[in-house]
Amino acid sequence: MINIEDSIFNVLKTCLSRYEQDFLPLHAPIFQGNEWAYVKECIDTTWVSSVGKFVDRFEQDISDFTHVKHTVATVNGTAALHMCLHVAGVQAGEEVLTPALTFVATTNSISYCQAIPHFVDSNQHTLGVDAKKLADYLADITEIKQGVCYNKHTQRPIRALIIMHVFGHPVELDEILAICQKYNITLIEDAAEALGSYYKGQHVGHHGLLSTLSFNGNKVITTGGGGAILTNDTKLAQRVKHLTTTAKVPHSWEFNHDEVAYNYRLPNINAALGCAQLEQLDDFLVKKRQLADTYQHAFKDIKGVSCIIEPKNTKSNYWLNALCLDSNNLMLRDKILKITNEQGIMTRPIWTLQNKLPMYKECPSMSLDTALLLEKCIINIPSSVM
Amino acid sequence: MINIEDSIFNVLKTCLSRYEQDFLPLHAPIFQGNEWAYVKECIDTTWVSSVGKFVDRFEQDISDFTHVKHTVATVNGTAALHMCLHVAGVQAGEEVLTPALTFVATTNSISYCQAIPHFVDSNQHTLGVDAKKLADYLADITEIKQGVCYNKHTQRPIRALIIMHVFGHPVELDEILAICQKYNITLIEDAAEALGSYYKGQHVGHHGLLSTLSFNGNKVITTGGGGAILTNDTKLAQRVKHLTTTAKVPHSWEFNHDEVAYNYRLPNINAALGCAQLEQLDDFLVKKRQLADTYQHAFKDIKGVSCIIEPKNTKSNYWLNALCLDSNNLMLRDKILKITNEQGIMTRPIWTLQNKLPMYKECPSMSLDTALLLEKCIINIPSSVM
């Protein structure tokens, strides 16, 4: 009888045979549209840098796609997260709730505000912040004083909650927003992985006061490096634009800047790539769903492992497909990672829990039972668009 | 008799007639080399993002050009400055000496470390930090305690000095380095504008413990947006590379990060542009000198105004040419800016002194007599390579 690790390898090999490639990356970009034409236009016109028509167009195109009113393009997703927390008013020494199970950029963005990450547990279906556990936890550890939510144990204000739509699967947005409203905590959506993901029929990014996207090379669409801030709040959008462009006061020639600000602009040449990519997004999403279907069908009868599927009431972009090992097979994770990677099928575990990283070890945290389990059982598998 | 403002306008028009353009920008990039070939290679191979051969090559090419041992490419010059101060050990609440006469990015980078800018005056020939004034000032206001230089008035440590090579003209590096050594202050060179500038026959960037470049669209060469950190210190170079790439600990698949770090990577597609631009830099520098010569020759006999020329012992890249109004003609500055800009010749004043910006008004400062004069008398004129 064939063992689980070999049967997983064989199924992956079969599912991926149509790529006809010796090495299968986890997620490679694909450029089959107007990428060359738009980038060449930047070079030919010399508008490659901090202003140019593609930045404006890319921002408008993202808003048109997500139906979030305002988009501000940024140099990457990390910069976008930093700006969201900054304009949300997160102050030094305050706490920001954030999933333990996320990429380190989410957590670092809190540090950039000299604020303190406070880790929360995940839901085993959404892989993101668990609404029920969050509600119970906040009821237990917080008190509201003059409208501000305080951590009773540390006496620090809890100013914001970042949620992250892991692998593109939306979290329980309605429930989580209700909790934030009850406790007067600002909700920020880290939708870095979730362009093209829907919650109850609406694109993600509408529940957060501000939300972020990433266009890193491994994302659904790429600008080389890049990100964006989305918000339905016009004043906040203007403020974010001002702060990401050195807070320069408009004038024909004078260099006046009215607050400490940032150079977080997306260059026009990167935005040009993004405009071309965005034209193909609908097609990418169809193909990503097809690959997810292929995996789900192929792994249906394989014992000891299952595919992560989109949560109820959502339509995921299936950015990264993931396998979940049954609880009695967790010891196989590293063996499977080794076999697949050695044979040219790139696989990855999910991120190390943030509270285990040396710089975040001392941060406050709720008990992280589900996140700990997910850390042990998840294996990401190749998910590029064909 | 023709007035000064009209004669300046006429001379500019004559000097710039060979561009045969209706609108003359201050500094536009020029792409006549392998830009398209290299960028296309990125798109064809899909290596557009955070790793790729052009990033490595660009870093090596910059080191080969400047002879500074190590180069780490960054997402822009602001990020580069922030990282220099960070790895130089600048702590919250410490002071960093910095010219009042600089672009706001220099000053903001100090704020990102929660440190306090402390403004110093400029030299009327170099336009950068004045060595003599700095020496006198430090002798007056500092005391050394256990090897650390303290501001006697604020009781705060003075940890670093940033110097900026304004418009590409190198400051008095030997004298300034000697002062830094005497007071145990770390020297950082902001060479954003000075790629291709030499001090006593050596490229700038060797005197600072760390130095920075910018490849913004208006610089001598451009990557769209981009920057670099230069250092001859191998350990610091490794640390900067680690910190600008999320401090990920190398592993075949695990996501471990060992300190709070940044996503300050230059994308490969931007580096590709930079590699092509760098191949043309020698030619650009020759042409920039020719234009500087043209201006200097043409303005020689114009009363009331002179050209800023490279300081003694230096060879400037003449990134931006600048006129200097005589002290009795300062009231003409805005009139000249208006006339030229209205007629398609883009001109600019130098930056507003940093201590006048609202967020930096309360910062410590020496008397800024020369900087105040330079602020009033300088007008930058079109300086693109033809």
C-alpha cells in the first residue's frame, strides 16, 4: 500500500502535468497582455517615475474593480499597511490586534508605529481571525473608558484590529466589523492576497476603514513591487495620498511640506505593468478556480489530507492552494515539503506564528490553539495561472 | 537698457535652443541604451519582482563605478537614508545633525528613527554643510561624556551627521570627516544627487560610514523609483541587506525572521532600467559638463547673476545647474521664476529651509546665515542631458 506522502506527491504531479515544466514555482506571474506595450510607452515618453498617467489609471482601475471608492497606489503592501495604521491614528505604545498566523509584514507595520502587536487566534475554516474567539476574548480582557477600549491587563488602549484574508479566503467580515464597532476598535483589512475575493457578493476591502493590497511578484497580479490602500472615506484617501507623497503643499515652484511624511509612491513604470495585469484579472481568476477545482477533485479520495476550500458566503480568488494534513499525520509535513521541493514541485508551510519570532515573543496574545494547529497541518502547493 | 530678469530669460532661451522643445523640464530622463532590451527580458522571463539577476548586477555595477565596496539597492533614496541611520544605531530621542538646506527626505529619515534633526548651516561655495562653522559650533555646544557627544543645551546625544552633496557638488569631506571623528559622530553621506561626482579624485560615498544614492526620475540616472546604500564595511552591508529584505533567516521553506525589518527591496524590473542607464552614465556626465560650460560661458557677462560652479578639489556631476542672484537682486527671484515657468522654461528655487517647515520648527539649530542667503538667491535651471 502506498504511503500518504507518496500519494500526495503523485497527485500533485498529475495535477501539474499540464504545465509541462521541470520546476513548478509556488506562484509565478504571467504576462500575456499589454505589459510590453504599456511599459514601452513609459520608456518612450520618459514618464517612468513618480508621476504619470498609469499611476492615475491604475488607481482608478482598482477602484472600478473592487468598487471601493478610492485607491492610492503605494510602493508595496508593507508601506500600505504602515500608512493605514498611521492615518487610523495608531499611537506609540498602543496595542493593535492582529492574527498570529500572517506574513511578518502585517506585524512589522504595527512596529513602524511604535505600537504593540497583540495576537489573536484563527478560525479553522477561514484561516483568518476567528470572530467568536475574538468576541469572547475582548469581553474578558477589555474595559471601555471614555469610549476607548483598554486592555485591562496592560492598561494600554487597543486602537485597531488588522484582519488578513489568508490565501485569498475572506474572514467573517460582518461579525468582525460588529465586534470592532462594539469596542470602538478601527478595522483594517490586509487584503494583500485577496484581490478578486468576495464576501457575500461584495469585493473584500469595504468593511475596513482602510484596506490594503499587494502586487508583489507572487500575487494574483503584479507590478514588480507595489501595493495599494483602499478606502471609501474621501478625506482619509486624500490624507493617505498626501502622506505617501512627502506631504508637499501644492505650489508652482515652492518646496513646502506640512508634516512628517513618506516617499511611498508607486513609480509609473510599475503602475503600467499593473494596468496591463488588471486587464487580465478576470481571466486569471477563472483559471485559478479551475486549478483549485482540479486539486479538490484529485485530492477528494486521498486519505489523510484535504484541500482548504473557500469559506461559506465567500468567493475566494484561490490565490494559493493549500493542503491540510489530518491531525494524526502532522509529523509528515516536513517529509512532504522535502520530497516535493527536491523534485521540482515547490511547496511551502504556512508562516511561522508571529508570536514565536524573537522580536514578538513578549507581545500580548490570546491562546492560539487553532493557529498552532494550522501552522502544523498546512502545505501550500503550486498555484500559478496557466 | 534691458533689465536683469529679461536678460536671464534671453540667455536661457539661447542656451536651450538646441533642445528644440516647447517645454524644457528641469531634469528629464533619457533612454537611448538597453533600457527596453533589459526590461523586456524581465517581462519575458517573468522575473520582475523582488529577486532577479538585474538587482545583483545593478548593485555590482554601482560598486564598480563608485569603487565603494558594497551596494545594496533599495526602493528609493528615502528608504536608503532611513536604513543608514537605523544601522548606524541612531536611537529615539537622539539628535542627528543635518543641513537646513536640503530636500525634506533627508530630514524625514531622521524622524523615522524618532530622532531629532539638528540643523546646521551651509557653505556658500559647496552649498552643503560648512566645515568651519560646524567645528566652531560643536566646540561651543557639545561635551563628550564616556565617548558620546552630547548637546549641552538639550542633554541629548548627537549620534550622527548627514551631509548632502547639493546639486552634485561635493562638500568638504576631509574636514567634515575629521570633525566627526573628533566628536565621535557617525558620518552619513546623502549622495542622492551626486552619482558621478568626485572629491579629490575619488567618487563621493567613501567618507561616510554609509552613503546613499537616489534613482528617482529626476536624477542623473533613473530606475523609475529607486535608491542605494553604499558602504565599505562588509558587516554593515550584510546587515543592511538583511534589514531591507524583511530579516528573513535563510531556509529552504520556513518563514523565520529575526528582527523588526523592512520591505525596502528594489524590484528587478526597476533594476533592469538602472543597469541600462548606468551603461550610459559616462556619456551623460560628459554632456552634463558641456551644458554647465555652456551656461557658465553664457552667463559670464550678465550683470547681477552668476552660475554656481563646482567647489575646489572636486569634480561635480552638475546634476542641476543653478544661478545665483547677487545680493542686491534677491527681490527678482520670484519674478524670474514666474517669467521662465510661464514661458515653458522650467526653473525652481532651492528648497525651503527645513527649520521653516511646520513639523521641524522647534528643532535645535545653529544660526543659518548662509543657508538663508542661498535660499533667496538660487534658481535652478533646465539640466537634462541632450
